[in-house]
Amino acid sequence: MKVVVTGGAGFIGANLCNRLSADFDEVVVLDDLSTGYKANLAGMPVTLTEGTILDRGFVETTLSGAESVVHLAARPSVPRSLSDPIATHDANSTGTAVVLEAARAVGCTHVIVASSSSVYGDTAVLPKHESLPVAPRSPYAASKLATESYALAWGTSFGLDVLALRFFNVFGPLQSAGHAYAAVIPTFVSAALAGEPLPVHGDGRQTRDFTFVGSVTAVITEAVRQRVAHPGPVNLAFGNRCSLLEVVSELEKILDRRLPLRHQPARPGDVRDSQADQTLVRSLFPDVCPTEFPTGLRRTVEWFRVNALSQRS
């Protein structure tokens, strides 16, 4: 069975490919390496095809013969979308439409796409369930709403089996740090290991539903294996809500020392609180046992300790 992963050289994609390659005959990565790295795939029995998801002919050729495609390729980051919203739209919105059309053209009828919890906006309702109204607060969030909307529309209109997963603050090994758009956990871990103050935007009491990448890849692998589809979006998180200050506290336990903080202004487009209602994902994937946050954070720290030099280069 052939599975194609767009964006497979990125953080989530490479972790997923490592897992998929143990279960499926052929795993093909489609990536333009704009945010992914060949090194992430080192030693894996996968095929890397370099190119952009905006090239429909190239995507069709790559998808030919595939039974499933996992579409992770995207331009990530809320701040990055604020600096160049059109580039975010092109990659995330138009790129998704191209992948869906390419899949339809070559007869690949199972498509999994990555959406985001950012589509909920700053609603006060917690936990956030899939029937809540959406209210994107950034171009990135709007582009991810387009991603899931296109996928679900293609499913209804053209008979594709689609699964639109809303990711919630995924973290773990291979996640990059040391750049302006880095996510909070790799930023914290990298700074802590370097003996630097941890940069905290705002008061640090904002909360997130942090999801270890191993939990994400377990769900997606099972979705590919069982050809899971759903008529609406599905939260991919398991209720591991904690504040940034609680993340710092957990890091202090792991490292067994106090960590200095450097508070900075809150970032435009960020939501205050986030937590997933996990009812639907649990019902669709009852056999997946998610990794608890402290365990996932410890594994992440262990990976960063080994790879600290390359992460900060």
C-alpha cells in the first residue's frame, strides 16, 4: 500500500513517516523543504520527492497509485501569517485545493488534512467542541479553516473519504527552535538547556492543550490503516490543558532547577485559552492511548539534549 505525506520532511510529517514506514509498503514524502529538512528523514525507508504542492502536475504524479494521502504541507505560524498573509493563503488554502484535485484526478480517494485549533478563535467556551462557531483571529487561522472546509466540501461534492483533523499545539522531537516563528515548547526547552531566560509572551497564564507528537502520529496511522473518514472536523487533542507558567514549572521538575523568565508583550492574533473536547476523537480512535503531557515533555527534553547543537545552529 502506498501512502503519500505532503510536508513529510517537517516536524510532524517526519515523525509520522517514521511510524507509517513500519506498517506500510511504500511511504512517499512530497516536500519543498521550505520548512522541512532532509535530515529529519535520515535512515527511514521512505522516498522523498522535492517540489511544491502548488504544482498540480507534480502533485498528481506523486500521488499516482496512492491509496491515502496525508496532507500536512503548510506555511505554519500565526506571526508568519501576519507578516505575509498572501503567502500563507497560497500555501495553505490554494495548496490544499490543488492536493484535493490531484487526489481526485488520480483516484486517490482517502485524504487526511491538518487543520488547527486556531479556527475557534478566542471564544470563552472550554473545552472547545467541534460544533462551536469558528472565529479565526489571524490569516493563518483563516487559511486552516479553508483547509478543512475545502476537504469536507470535496468529500461531499466528489465522494472522497476525508478526515479533517484540528491539531492543538503539537510538540515533541524534531520540532525546531531558535528562530522567530518557533513554537513555545521548543523555545522554552532550547533556552533552558542553554541557560538563558525563557521568553514568555504576556503574563504566561494563557493556556494551551499541548499534544505530544506521538499521540498525533498514532491517530493518523490508525486513520490510514482503517481508512477513517468523518463528515465534519475532528479535534486531535486529549485535554492536556496547562498554562505556559505550568509548562515552566514542569520543565523545572525535569531539569531540577529554577528557570528565569523574560516577559515580553502578548503577540497579536494569539488566543487566550485553548482546550479540546476529546469526545469525538476518542470515539473514532478508541484504541489510541495518548501520551500524557509530563511524559511527552520529558521525551522532548531528552531529544533536545542530544540535538542541542544542531537546534541552535
